[in-house]
Amino acid sequence: MSDEDLATLDRLLAARWSCRAFREDPVPEESVARIVATAQRVASWNNTQPWQLIVTRKPETDRLRAALHAHAEAAAPEPDIPFPTAYEGIYKERRSVCGWQLYGALGIERGDRAASARQMMENFRFFGAPHVAIVTSPRALGTYGVLDCGAFVTGFMTAAQAAGVATIAQAALATQAPFLRDWFAIPEDRLLVCGIAFGLADPDHPANSYRTERAAPGDVLDWRG
């Protein structure tokens, strides 16, 4: 094991965060291609590499953000993949802490449902990012295709961090799967997994001022034998 390589990977993962405020500057297409090439190295079942990406350039991102936000204000959620039925125990606690870190950074007080709803709707504006990647997986590969796409999303975000590009994985976009399917002519034999908004971070925006914590190894390891 190379301590230097492991330290580099640890540093990149520790530095990555879910960016919720971006600058308008587009990312050079050659940089995006390099990020994708690196992310392609993640493992997948039988090397199927089921992920496909639709990536918007800045003009298309702007058209999409306006139309999607307007649609999502009135549309009911309709994801291709069922969302969690409940958050319980430690998972509910972690979700709550994460949410209140964001609301606290933005000055949203407890009980201000209108303000928290407005912030949630910023998902559909991609938090101002110049690009969004829509991640799809073959329907026939089911859960395991989606699992492989999750590995790719992690690879993409880690490679982007190494390239100085900020990211946020957006499950919220999957709630509007029919709209996005129509917009991009995504065939019915592919599941819409999530989106990834990306670009250069706005370092002065309060939404980017906090970081979430991670559980200790002892909280997730269960040694046997």
C-alpha cells in the first residue's frame, strides 16, 4: 500500500463537498472529458459500465433551468427509481443535521417552511451551475446498474475535485424524470438515476460555508472471526 497515494485520495475526498452556489463560468470541454475518462475507471458488474451522461453546455443549462424550475413548482414527484420510504434512527439524525447546517448557513430559521421550500427548489436551477450531467442506466440492469452508476458518480465528483471543479449530486432531479425524459428524448429503456451539477464554486456564498461530518470507521465496521 502506498501511503502517499492513499493520503492523496483521502485529501480529495475530504476536500469534496456538495456545492450549492456556482459561478457562471463554463468548464472547458476538454476538462470535462478528462474528468469522465478518470471516472470511467470505477468498477462495474462484469465491466458493463452502464452509465450514460447527457451534459449541457451553458446556453442549454440556462434554458433547462428556467423550464424545469417552472415545471417542478407545480408537478408531483415521479421518479423512475423509488425514493426512500422513511429515514429512521441515525439516518434521520444525519439527514436532519445536514439540513440544518444548510439552513443555518443561509439564515433560515426553524419553522420557516416557505424559505426552506424556496431553497429546495434551487435544486431545479442547479444552484446556478453552468453545466448539469443527467445520469441514466439501462432499465434491464435494475438495481445493480444503478449501483454501478453510484460508483461512477463518486468517481466523477472525486475527479472533478482533483481538477478544481465543484459538484453536487442531485437526486432531486430524478423526481422530474418524465419532464427530463421528454426534454432530452431519453428512451424508456433507460432509468434516470440522478443529476450532477458542476462548475466553479462561488467561495463567498454562505451555502458553501459549511461542511458535513462523516462517521468513524468503528461506526460502520463489523469485524467477524
